[in-house]
Amino acid sequence: MKEFKHGDKIPLAGGAGACEIQDKLGEGGQGIVYKVSLNGKPYALKWYFANKLQNKTKFMKYIEENIKRTSPNEDFLWPQYLTSEKDGSFGYIMDIRPKEYSDFSDILLNKVKLSAPATMTAALNLVSAFRALHGKGLSYQDLNDGNFFINAKTGAVLICDNDNVTPNGEPNAGNIGGKPGYMAPEIVCGKAKPDTYTDAHSLAVILFKLFVRHDPLMGVKYVNSVCITEAKELELYGTNPVFIYDPNDKSNRPAAGVHNNAINFWPLFPKFFQDAFIKSFCEGMKNPHVRLAESQWEKVLIQLRDELLECPKCKRNILLKDSTIKIICSGCKMEFNPPFRLDVNGYKIPLFPGVKIYERHIGDSTDYEKSVGEVIMNKSNPSLWGIKNISDTIWVMSAPGKEDKQIAKDAVVPVAEGVSAKFKNCSGKIVKP
């Protein structure tokens, strides 16, 4: 196809005006993405190669329907306008990706560094976005490392390529099943079409790669294959997939000296986090219905974020693996006793300086970003720690042998065994590690 040039005008469907080509941003298998101007504002235009459109009418219909539905949440670069047809093809307009967002593929290749806190936030944001999408009765159908971006400083995410999004159970117009390595085994084997359950598999792959920086099915079986033929790929990812850390099948462990990321990173994580992947890639390979839903991943990820501490002395991140052993900072070698924990709503939050209590913890909402409390250290006596109320709600503190006490904003609940606090909708108790 002939590419557009600067200044070309592309009319929008329904007589809604026209956008003007500014520059070419990139090119992929389906088409070209341009930077355009519309009503004085910059946007991105995805324009399809005419020969890649298997069912143009159906494709346009689905995108038009998604425009009417509006975006599930702010993390999607959602289609906003549909263009008129031109030269046998068409395109759609979406917000342009800000420069501070990096391709996930660049993060996997370590071209862009992602801190541990930003990694946690990115994972939660991605899971929350797909919870919102699936909550609308839609499935993404093609989640892979090429269709979302991460702000390396904040962990914010943006999901693009939403043109394949369709109502759950309906095949997308392009008959796209997904990208090798991210597709669920039932799609690889040709036994199913993409839906929310296959999305769940792809999401688990993304999360594994985000934290472990490795393919969950690429172990010694892959290395020993020498040449990966279509038949071998079908076996490894479809007919006989084996998770590299399957506790009951050690035949596909990571290869020493080859799969160093998996070997080095996997042991760092606590058991509950490892168990989530074991369920996803062992039971979930055989039974799509037991794959973790987004709400389950949110709870696992919030719990993991709770276990990420910051050394008060050197500010290095510390990830707890065992709540009963002494903490030794790998940076400054400072030692800490295992922290007390706040037992609330099924969470056991380590009460360590800098740890935050979020609205999600105390059941006020599903908000995992808004904090209501923070563990602080007494400046005069560093051995004394407390939970500072940073919300506008008054808490009620109870302690053995003492009268209940109201804890207003900026007041502190001391971290001590047996102390409890009543929040807005629930109560929590401080317990031994």
C-alpha cells in the first residue's frame, strides 16, 4: 500500500471531520501507526494494510461498537474515532502514547530498568485493567509483550491494539488466536477460540515474565530440542506443556547457564506467590476454569506488595520470604527482628517502617492505591513503631487492660502484640510474626 505523507487528510466516519497526518510512528504486521492532528490535538492513527483485512466489514463493526462502549478504564488506549474507507482500507484513532512509557518488550530485554515497587504497581494496574475489561463482558484475545507499555518510574500501564477486543465468546474479525508463547494450550492445539479463560492464561504468562523475566514453559525440553519445528512447538506449548517449576514433574526445569533469570529470581519469591503460578501453569493448563481470575491475582499481588519492605537505613528493597526469620538488609547488613503483622480482612500486613495500609486492606473499596495508614518509626526512639492514621476516618484502638481510645488523623496506633484497631468497616489485630 502507498503510505500517507505529512499533510494528508483522512476523513472520519459519519462526517465527523478529518485528521491530518503528521508523522509515521511505527509499522507492524497489520498496518502502520501515524501521528495525526485532530481538532488541534495529537492522536495516533492505526491504518490497516488492505490485504490483511479478512473481513473488513466485521472488523469495522466491532471497532465501531467498542467506540460506543467507551474504554473499560484509563489504562486502555481505546479506539475513539473510526475513519472512512480509503483505498480499500480504513483505520481508527486513539490517544497517543506519552514518551515516558516504554515497550514491555524493552523491559524484558533489560533495555529499560523497572524498580521492584514499579513492577508491583505495573502488575496490579495490568490485572485491574483486565478485570475492568472482562467485567464489561469483553475478551482481549491477543495479550502479548507487544501490546502494552509501562511507565518505568510509576508503574502506570497503557494497553494498545484494542481492535481485537470482542464480546466474550465471539471470535475477533481477524481470526487472531494470539502470539506464540502467550497463547493458551487449547488455542495452540486448535481446540478452542480466544475468550476470557485464554486471556487468563496470557495474563499469567505476562505476570511471570514481568517478575521472573523468563518464559514459564521454556526449560530443558526446549533447549534439548535443538531445532524448534512447528511440531515441537505444538508439543511444548500445546499438547504437552510442562511448567518449569511444576512440583510434580521436574522434566522441564530451567537449564543451568542458559535460563539464569528463572534460576536466580524464582527462589526469591514467597511460597504463596509461587503457588499462584503453579496453579496457573499446572492445573490451569489442563482446566481453563481453575486459572486465576483477576480478583485472585489482585489479592496475591497486594500480598506480595505488602512483603516488599524498604530498609530504613539504606533504602534498599527487601522482599520477605519467611515471616519468622530475622531480616538482614542485603545492602547495609542491618538486622531486624521479624515484624509484627496486622491481621485484617484475610491480609497479614508486616508492620515495618514505610509499609502502608490501603483502602483495599480494610475493605472500604477495591482501591489498592489509596493509603489510609502508614507504619512510622519514632524519631526519638527508633525501636518504637506505630501505625499512623492518614485517613479522614477516626479509628478506635483497643489494648489489653486499657480503655478504648479514638485515633484521629495523624494519631498513632502503637505496634505491640494484642493491640487492635477498628477501622470504618472492619477490625484488625496486631499479632506475632
